Amino acid sequence: MKAAAARRLETAKAEAAAVTLGLPLEIDPHSALLGEVHRAAGVVAWLTLQVQELSPADVVWGTTKETEGYGGPNGSEFSSTEKAAAVSLWVKLLGEWSDRLARVAKAAIDAGVSERLVKLEERKGEMIAQLLADVID
């Protein structure tokens, strides 16, 4: 009885994780690489907008820690903010995702994704030409 309950609990946890993380999909490697290039490019574009909204001072200076609570003199409420010279998290993320985009783009190029897309487009053109020829005949 306990073993069955434990299995049900583990199954429920696995199903919840699958919903959160996504379910496996059958996809060819070329499509997966191209999809990752597109996704990374979208994230880079969004992060670029976030960085562009920063003031010049916010790019290299910002809050590193904020604390609020009770425990000041006589148990009173307090807050403190620490600021330091540091590159903004937005700038760091933009750099990391730009690097990721460059890596996946290179992987896609090395895998011949562009050539494969050209071949697919050529094949589509041939099919359309054949269809038109059949219609005309």
C-alpha cells in the first residue's frame, strides 16, 4: 500500500516536472538547431531593449543588496541599500545570450542548416513547377 502511494506520488511529481520543463518532441537536429538560433536571437533582441532603457550610470553602478525588516533601535523598522560599481545584470545577461547565439549559429552553420534550407526551398519550387505543369496539361 505504501509502495503504491509512493509510486503515485513520484508519478505526479514527474508529470508536474514534464509540464514545467516540457515534454520530449521528435525533431530532426537541423530543425532543433535552427529553432535554438531563432530563440536565442529573440532573447538577445529583448535583452538589448532592456539594456537600451538603462541610464549610463545604471550600466555600471547599481544596487547590490536591499534589506528591510525589524530590529532597528527599539525594535523599529529599518531598511538599508548597498550600492556598488558593478556591471548591470541586464548587461551581463545580454553578453551571455549573445555568446550563446553566436555558438548555436556556428553550430547551425557547421551542420549545414543553411544549405539544407536552400535545398528544401528548391524542392518546394520544383513541386510547385510540377503542379503548375500538370494543371496546364
